[in-house]
Amino acid sequence: MESPTTQANEEDQPSDGIGRPSPRPTWHLTPARNWMNDPNGLVHVDGVYHAFFQYNAGGEGWSDMSWGHAVSEDLLAWRELDVAIPATANEQAYSGSAVVDHGNTSGLGDGGTDPIVAVYTAATKDGLQAQSLAFSQDRGATWQRYDRNPVLDRGSREFRDPKVFRFEGADGHARWIMVVVEAVAHEVLVYSSDNLRDWTWESAFDHPTPLDEIWECPDLFPLPVDGDEADQRWVKLLSTHDHDRTDEQGSTMRWILGDFDGRRFTPAPGETWRLLDHGRDFYAGVTFSDAPDGRRLMLGWMSNWQYAHEAPTAPFRGAMSLVRELSLRTVVSDTGADARVELVQTPIVPEGLGLRSEDEGDDEGLVVGLAGVVSIESVGSARTVSVELCSGDDALATVTLDANAGEVVFERASAGVDAIDGRYASVRRMPWDGGLVEVFLDAHLVEVFACDGASVMSHQAFVGPDGWRVRVIGGAAADVTVAVPSDTE
Ligand code: FRU
């Protein structure tokens, strides 16, 4: 199959009359055609990153979930492969994870190379959700279902999104751990296994989130604080979604810091859930297994269940974020009080971007094109800089760095989108305590990173085929720089 990133945008036709088609991103994973949601089974094998994803092979709406499959060596250019785990007449393959089964603990290998084992949620016609296995004996190229599925069934209708990882206890006993949700009961359950086939219940975690949301797509992993390998903390990720509320959040992601002893996750004293991404369009983010050098790399779906079905792109609908490396950093306030450990996200970005100078701009603003990086570098005496992100004459969004208020504000207009949910237009804020604000633009995907990755927000804004222009409307143009890929300079 042709790589989605090499397809010409001109080929894309609006499929169903929902406004204009917004073009295809270049640095982000999108399917060549049809619907995509959550990343699944993220795993690094022999120098290749595999990303599977919730995929409808038959249309541009959510239905008949299979695991689509794409690979990349640099996490920026992706090549789509055949569907790995197809939906069947009786079963959809919902979200889950994949591990390299070093030493063939599952016995699903061929006796030679270690198998790659995917643990996914089998959502069956009878309305039940249980955990099942699929495996690859050729390093991720082809997949088959385990013939004794499911491997973990509690008769539940809301039991899904298993994330599996290897845990080595202080006693030297290494085993597999699964975190998985009871979505409506608001629980993250922990199970353990020696062979990925037989699972033992360990504990349930139900520390409440602020709203009455469903819980989905958990992850759990250790990270060193400030790079100190002797000071490891555990980070739990969770995606939450509220189907009914009329407010403007919908889908969001949270994280919480704590400890994990191989059976139970315990939040650190005083810890509570914090927002992982302050924008509207970052969901179902999970991390890669077996990433090189112990790196913790996260990928998320850049949409929101409130309006995901109305995104005016074609012939694909759904895109992943930039891959973000996660780390923990102690942030000390000016007074030296309130030292806090923050989860920091550092995006994997293209190299070799060339700076565009401000004198190339005119009243219409500075041309970025389909992809580029806008940086607010300083605030000058005005202490506030606003940048309008424009498509033709429409300002689709405004990013404001307000140094007095200590925040970055993202205002998204409904301009340019004909028929989309009324909750799409919105204002989002995130803390800022100094440093560069970087806005990564890639077709309709807008990711803003500030405070060296401690403040992040992600939004869709459906730019037209001519791409982006930026206009500095508050503050001085000299405070803002634009970098674009060298071949489009
Ligand atoms: C999250 C989610 C998961 C589920 C999948 C179905 O976006 O609802 O809980 O496994 O999508 O596509």
C-alpha cells in the first residue's frame, strides 16, 4: 500500500459534503483512507517503530474496528501496511498494546525468533468485552489470533484497553503486568501473568477524576526524576471522556504520579490527577514498548469524540499527534517553595527547518504553507504577543502568550468549518513561567509546547488547501519567528 505521507493532497476529495477538505499532514500518521482513532500496540522491533490503530477498513466513520498498521524508522514518516487484526463477523478488535515476548514466555513463538504478542479487547456481538491475544512470528509483519481466546473475561460490557508491560520486582521475579479499565465503574485494574495467557487479579485503582467521565486507555510506567536513575517514580496515564455534558471538554487525558510495587499503584502523598494536555484534541495517548535506550515515547490520537466524526478531511478521518518523549522534571518556583515534579513532553520534530524572516511578511501575514513551526521567542515591553493562525482570510485560531497573566491562551474559532459541533469553538489556557512557545503546524494539527514541554496543548484547526499564514496582532513581529521545511522555503 502506498505511504499516506507520499500521497498528493490533490487526490483527496470531499467524501460527504462536510465543508472543504482540509489537506493531509506530512509529519503525522494518518491512514491513506478511512477512519482512525486510538493508537494501539505501539512497539519497537529491530529498529522499526510499529504503530497499530483503531481502524475502520470500510468507511470514514467509526465502525467495525480492526487494528490498522503502520511503520516508521524516524517517527515522522510512516508507511501503512495491511490491516494486522481484522474485525470479524462476531468480533471487533478494540484498543490494546503489544510486547516483544523476550524468551517466548507465551509459547506463541515458532521456537526461533521471539514472538510479538498483541493484547487487545475483543468486543463481541453479544455486547461483552474481554481481553484476547494475537501474535506475530515474523517480527510484526503478519499476525494471527490465538486459538484459545479470550484470555481474560469477567463477563463485563465495559472492560477494555489492556496495556501490558514487563515488571521486575525486587525479589528478582519478572512477570507481565496488565493495566486495563472498567470504563463505566471508573477503575484501573491490575493483573499479572507469567505467560501472557493466564492472568491473576492484583488490585483496583479508583482515585476519582474531577468529572463523571468514562475511563479509557490506561498506561503505567516508571520514569527517573531529573534523569536520576536512583529516583524512579511511576506515572499513570488515563483518557477520560464525557458523553453527555454540554460543556466544551469532551475527551481529555490526565496523569497522576505515584508508586507501583508490582501489585498496586499508590498515588504519592497529596497527588491528584493532572491534565496531560490542555487542548481539546489529544486522546488515548499510550507509550511504546521496548523503545531504544529506555526512552518513554507517547503517541496520541488528535481528536475529540465530541466532533471526531465531523472532521472535514478526506479520504481519511483521524490523525495521530507528534510522538512525544516523556520525562519527569522538578520545577521550583521563584520563591523556592512548591517544588513540583512535572511530566514533560518533548516532541520528536523534523530536522533541517529553515527560518523565514519577518520581512517576507506583508499585511496578510507570513506564509507558512502546510507545515512549519511558529515560535514566540520574546514578549518585549508589551508583555503580550498574539499570533493569528490564518487560512486565507479566516483566522482559525489565535495563540496568545500573556506574560503578565503567566499563561498561553488558545482561542479556536469555528471559522472555516461548515457543519461541526457547537462545542468545537473554545478557549483553552495553560500555565507559562518563561521561555519559548513553539507552535507546530502540520495541516489541521496544531500542537503548542511551552515551559520546555511542561505545558502542552493540542488542537485541530481545519486549514484549507493553501495552508497557513500567521499574523502577529499583538506585540511586535520581531518577537515571532517561523521555520519551514527547507524544500518549501
Ligand atoms: C477510546 C476507545 C477505547 C476503545 C476504542 C474503540 O477512544 O473508546 O476505549 O477500545 O476507542 O474504538
